[in-house]
Amino acid sequence: MSFPAALRQFTRDKSKIDIDALTVEEVILKADNLLPGLKAFILDENMSLRRFVNIFVNDDDIRSGVGLLTKLRDGDHVQIIPAVAGG
């Protein structure tokens, strides 16, 4: 799982952590155990992905599939990317 600089406030400046999980949701929950506060940034109170957060497994946006229930295999790369606004 990798994090851009915009999320390093939640990751203790780590750019990457390794987590064994079966789904994207499980990755987020396990990552939050290691890095408290990360889940609240990514998921809302209903455990839904916040609209300003994008998650990719390898190069695929999880929103184009089954979302947080996206299954993971050994070697998959999960990226969490907050949307950037500006003009």
C-alpha cells in the first residue's frame, strides 16, 4: 500500500507499508491499526469511501468494480490518492 505526500500526516511520513489482506476494506482497517486516523480520512461514518479519495488496485479504480470489497491477490499494489482541487 502506498501513500502520496498529501497523506503523510496520517502515515508518520511513510510512503509505503506492507499489509496482508483479502480485500481493500481489510487493508484500510489493518492500516488504521498501524496508523490511527487514516480510516477516518478515507471512509465516512457509514464505512463508505469518501468522494474525495480515490483508491486504485494496480491501475484499476475500485469504484469501477465492487469498491471496498475488491479482492486482492499476492503482489497487488493498493494506492490511496486524495483528489486535488484547484484552478
